[in-house]
Amino acid sequence: MASTDDDRRPKYQRIADSLREAIQSGEYGPGDRLPGENDLMATHEVARMTARQALSVLKAEGLAESRKGAGVFVRSFRPLRRRGIQRLSQQQWGNGKSIWSADIENRALVVDQVTVSEESAPDHVGAVLDLSDEDTVCVRRRRFALEEKPVLLATSYLPMSVVAGSAITEENPGAGGIYARLAELGYKPVHFREEIRSRMPSKDEAEQLSISAGTPVILICRTAFADEGRPVEINEMTLDAASYVLEYDFDA
């Protein structure tokens, strides 16, 4: 009999495929322990390295996680549904709500790291914000954790000429976040543009998001525009791909 494409796949990949199907079918539910290396070695008659590689595939995909001294378990974390359009509506931040409240339902999302500084604008930021070489930007760097798991790194750049002396330069900008403060300053965001890419994480990103080097990240770069098309913020976000579902809901 001729070999199929699946038959020609490495053994560790076939084992990973089998385990993935078992997870997706519900044979192994969230929090369940997966067969360990010894179990996989005996069941599939493979070397320890092959069994280890199979489990590593599932961990890299975000389907499984290691627990020191206990084994590998089906990841119990429920992905965050990022509602790309609803979250940026003026009805959110204009009424004092965080834009994140459109995503998290009743789950606990916190900013567990935040720094605010005045810096020279990187070249690509200065070009989009139409800044001169002498102009500086307010840089807001944050890490967001959902149910104690880091899921997002975000860095916002805003012209210091616009936000100097406002709550935007403080760690907590207040109800409605920086978009509500921009509106108070006369620079209400009226249009947004998001660009989305994906890649493997850098070492620093993997450490900050507590993910393996094989788990991809989603990069979202959002530009906020005030009246007359003036760009007032660039937000560069790095998301743990295994922690998110990107949802866009709009009329035809």
C-alpha cells in the first residue's frame, strides 16, 4: 500500500496529531493530565525524545502546559475574545469604560506592569505622527494579565505637545482611559486603523508573556486619528496568539 502524507510525517508529529484530536473531541478536557513520556513511549513504541517532542508540539501550540513535578496538562485557560470593532466605539471610552471591558465579560484583567516616560520618538513613530526631530512623545508601556496569566504587551506613543500636563502622562489616566482624556483635550479619536501581523516571539517577549519560544505572537499596530485626520496615538501590541480569538463583527 502506498504511504499517505500522514504516514510520512515524523512520528512525534503523528503522536501530537492524535493527542490534539483527543483534546478537541473532549477525551481530554481542560485541566486533564495528558499521557506522559513513559506512557507515549510504551503506547507508540518510540524513543523518549520522540515522546518529548510530541508533547512539546502541543505546548508550543498553547493547548497544553507543563506543571513541575506533575506532568503535562490540557491548558484550562479560556481564550480572550477581542472584539475589534465594539471595543473602540465611543460608547465604550466615552462613557468612562475601559476598552478592555468589551472583551473580558466578568473575567479579571489587570495591568500588572506600567511605565510612563517622555522619550524621543522612534523613526517609524515620528513619521506616522508627523513629528519633527525635536519633538518628544509620551510612551506608555503596559503588560496585561488575564486571570493572572500575561496575555498582552502594549506600548502607546502620543505627541507630548498634545498630552503634556494631562492625566495621560500618569500611570492611571482615569475612567475611559487615554481616549477619554484625549477627547477632553480637544483631540477626540474619530477614526482608528489597525494593522495585524504574526511571528515568533523574541526572547524578551516570550519571557514577559510566559510562553514558549515556539508559541507565535500576534502583532497589532493601531493608530488613532482625531478630526481632520490628525494621528494622535500609535499603540503597538504584542498578543499571546494562544490566548486570543480576534473577532470582527460588522454589517455588509
